[in-house]
Amino acid sequence: MSNEIGKPLSRLDGRPKVTGAARYTADTPIEGLTYAVFATSTIPHGRVTKLDVSKAEVAPGVLKVLTHLNTPKLKPIQHPPAGQSLMPLQDDRILYEGQPVALVVADTWERARHAADLVRVEYARAPFLMDFTEHLDKAVTVKGFFEPDSKTGDFDRAFNSAPVKLKQNYHLADRHHNAMEPHATIAAWRRGKLDMYDTVQGVFVARTVIAQALGRKPADVRVRSKYLGGGYGCKGFVWPHQILAAVAAREVRRPVKLVLTRAQDYTSHGYQAATEQTVTLAAGRDGQLVALRHESVAPGSMSDDYVEYGAIASRTMYACPALETRHRIVRVNRGPGTPMRAPQEGPSMFGLECAMDELAVVLKMDPVELRLKNYAERDPTKGKPFSSKKLRECYSEGAQRFGWERRNPKPGSMREGHDLIGWGMASALMETYRFPATARVTLERGGTVLIESGTQEIGTGVYTIMPQIAADVLGVAPERVRLVLGDTTLPGAGMTAGSSTTMGVGSAVHDAATKLKQKLTEMAGGPIAPDAYADLLKRRRLEKLSAEGLWKPDGEAGTGESKEWTMYTFGAVFVEVRVDESLRVPRLARCVGVYSAGRIINPKTARSQMTGGMIWGLGQALLEHTELELNYGRYVAKDLANYLVPVNADVPDLEAYFVDEVDEHASPIGAKGIGELGAVGVSAAIANAVYHATGVRVRDLPITVEKLL
């Protein structure tokens, strides 16, 4: 071992990214490339009664115009991993505004876009639903990834007998991912097989769904994705544009590139659905919870059953003998939701942690003390022990680093000049998802090492941490190790989602490197120094020596949940906000997060992940909101000019720390996932701090000026 794990190495892919050498999907050069552009529906519900594509078909450079009248019929696809089971251009139904009604292919993008504008559509309009909060009486129960409801103990009995009770409603807004890189797909048919370059978080997932839709064997489809310009969940599932690009390429018998416009990125893939949450707490006068009920309602689509589990964190976070959660959806005429950093726990911790802060105010108790009073030593719903948990240390270290002991608990009591100062905190947790993975590690004749795995690079540091893991085992410098990824011809790996890649692929790389070292040791007749590797291959007249690695979690298929342990990551977030007493503009002034997240492979890239997550939480708390136009059944704005995301001027100093921890139950390398944990708890901490600064409790995100007047 060379102790490479744990070193704060800079990103090995940093230089190609900042110099422009990194090649993203839309930049891939393909000979004979053509371009596809969607024409989309202008209504949210109804049927297409007439399509006039005559002008588009004769426009300069146009090769094909596909509609539901001439698009080849596709096979049914499974949702998930397909983002939606509804496939546009298969019939005349319209279920949401922005749904594709035609696909134009031309020899240039400009010509394709011009021709798409020439498509004329007439509709038979139908009644539609947009705002789910106006139709809560239509809420239904569906089962998504998890059971919709949970129950332990007798809630009503515990609640009725408790001396302290609290019940409040909380609302989180619809949000869109707005990745820097829009969705892009290049499809080409070669000798009867499909070759695709795609912006995906899972090349093997994409291959499976696309092959299923086309009625082909997975071996007939190759998917590649070397770099991803942000995914955050919206590029995890497979969406209609990817399949239709393949269809178009087959129809025109030339490669086709389809890049979604920024506006289409709001309707052609999923979003994070809003949640309407009700949190009911009951406690003793000492702060000990005796009953907790968390209910969530979210919008769902007309075609599929994706659920944003806005109450799920309450199943695990605090010790409570009577605990209930409930999830419902209201079907609306919008496209389906999809995971967004951080799904499920991100929204659900807002309601829970704001309610805990309100309970602390009622009890006149310090918010940290209240959380420690209800610290869960075991999973309160499933009864299993946690595989590892150092949340107590997170509270303690976070409070110390932030200076929490100097907080005056009275709202509005802290100020500086014209600024009202508020200090707030919240807990964070994220379930640990574990997916199987394979990898190949090869020692090359020159002494360099090659890692191959069909995983993805979405900005999380995979190109750096995988070489660190292999280097640590083999005793070589990480700079001597390179990673090849993002191709379905490589050893299989799961989707880069659920903060799972370090555990899954990292463990497979560790296994392969360990097996390779064993081969080298046996070949040398005993222990061998790393600087003798190349000479050993030369003496044996070998160009290379490889070993295959595999890691498969011992838990259930799907999420990899362990039968013996409950696996989560945890954290404590402390923030300071400042609110101008006259303008009432809330701003985040500082944020300190301390996390219990297993073994940290690279502290530098890990800190980058956590601070990035904090910025997502800042956006959720103060800025982001996809507004609805209820009369026309569409989103008001579909661009970055009107959808606010944090920019540099919004982001203060962010501090992220990790407690020392190795979770040997979660993975062979002791690591868990961190990519989404940093986004959890931040919005609640900010809302709690705004209350502390102003005395105004805002339960509806984002927190904007008018809500503080």
C-alpha cells in the first residue's frame, strides 16, 4: 500500500476541462452528421387533429420530418429506467405542454430549426390540471421506489397524551436542474448496429432502454459518454429524445445529432416536483419526541408514477416510538418528475428540520440540544443498527467551528449596522445506495496502469479518485494510472446516481487491483517492488497483465439495502444569514457543515462536492422556483434569464469538514456516498436562521423579499 487514499490530490481531469481539450457529447466529430430539432406542443392536454408539415418538408436542407403519422412504432419501455413510458410521435395524444409533435432532420442545425418553425399543428383541447395544491382532494397513492406509507407505534394515542404539540405546513417549489450542458445525443447506425454518443449518467442503462424501445438486443447498441457537463439526476433516466434520435438516424440513414434547447430542457426531461408537507410533532416538556407524523403530497404526471418522497427522512432521522409517514401524488398535465440533487431526503429534511426548530422555540430549548435529545441510536422504523454514524461528533464539531455558543436565542436580537443577523442549524442525512460494478485493471509494459469501467464522469472527480484507489493497492503514483470510462464495451457499472459510484466502482477497482497485485506477486515468486513491475513484464515477454474486479453488495437488488444494517450518511449544517432591516433582502453570510460520510478517498474533491451541495441548498432556500402559467398550462419561463440560480456574488465562504470514519459494512474500501449529502439540510438551516434574524417564520420556499415584509 502507498497510502494514496486520503490524499487531497487535484483533479487529473482539471486541465483538459479548463483548456477545452475535454470533449463533450455535442462536440464529437462525426462524418456526414445531420441535425434534428423538435417542434413541440403549445397546449397541455388534448389531441392533435391536424399536422401540416408540407412547408417544412420542402424547406432547404430538410431530409425528413417525423410525426406520429410516419414514425415507426416502438416497443413499450419500462419506467424507470425510462424517464417516462409515454413515447411522443406514437399517437395523437398530448399530455403536457412542450411534448414533441414533430422531429425535423436537416443538413444543418439552422435549417432544421427553421423547418421546425414551419410545422403547423391544430388541436382538440381538453381540460387540464397544473397546480396540484388546488386539487389536493384528487391525491392518490402510488408506489415508486419505496413504500408510500410507514407506521410504527400508536401515533394518535401518543399525540393525544403529549403536553407539547406542534403541527405546521411547509411548501417547497418546483425546481429544474439547469445543467450547464443541455441534453445532447448523436446516433449513427453502422452495419445494422447503433452507435450512440450521449449525455447520460448511465451508459448501460441507456443501452438497455434504447434497445428495448427499438426491439433490439442490448449487444446491438453501443453508448458512449466520456464527459458530462452536469447531470444532477436529469440525465439518469432515459428520455424520449434519445430514442427518437436513434429512430431518425435509421430513417435518414445518416448520423443524427439532437441537442435540446434550454427551453426544451424544461419539458423534455424531468424536474424536481414541489411538495406540500404537513409535519405533526408531539413531545414531553423535556423535548423527548413521543409522536411524529410527516405527510407529503407532490405533483405527478398523467402517464407515470414517479414520487418525490417528501416525508421519507422522518422514517430514520430521530428516535420516536410513534412514527408515521405518508406520500401521495396529484396527477397534473406536466411531464414526470425525476431525481434532482438531492432527491427524497433533500425536500423531506426541510419540513422536518423547520418543524424541529419551531418545537425548540416552543420549548425554549437550544436547537442542537433538542436534536441530541432525540438522537437515534438505531433505525427507528426498521429497528436495525446503523452501519456507522458519528452525527454526535458532527453536532459538536460544527457548533464549535461556527461559534454556536455565542448565539442569542431571541429573534431579532443580533445585528450589525442595518443588518439583522440570524443563526440557524439543521441536520442532514442521505440514504446509502449501493449498486454492483465491475472493473478491469491492467499493468502495461511501460509500468503505467490502465483502469477500465463503464462508469461515468459527471463532475464528481471519478477520473482522480479511481486512480488513487488503484495506486494505493499497487504502490504506484496516481499520475501513472489512467481511467477509461463511459462506454458499454467496457466492464459493466451502474448509473452514476444516488451518490453510489465511489462505493460501487471504487470497490470493483480495489478488487481488480488487489487481484492484479496477487498475480504479480505469484509471477515474481514473492513480493515485488512497484518499480520492478515493468521489468517483470519484459522478462516474461508480456505486453500487459490484467485482472478483472467485481463488487456486488450483499443487500437487496435495486438499492443494495443491507438486511443487517441501516446505511446512511449524516451531517450538521450551521448558517448565518443577514437581512437588511429596510430592504428585507435575505443573504447567506456563511455556512459550516460537518459530515459523517464514511472513508474520504480524496479530501479535496470531497470538499468540492460538499460545497457544491451547499450552493444547491442555497438556491433551493432563496432563489429557485419554476413558476406556472395556470391559464395556458405551461411554465412561465424556460431560461436562465428568469429562473434564478446562485452566482458567485450569492455564495459566501463555505466550510465543509468530515469526521474520521470508516464504514466497513458499506463497502470494502470503507467509503459511502457524498455527492448529494451536501445539499441536504441547508435550506432548512437558512429558513431557521431567517426566523432568528427577523422573527418571521417562512414555511414556503424560496424565501423572497415579499415574504419578509
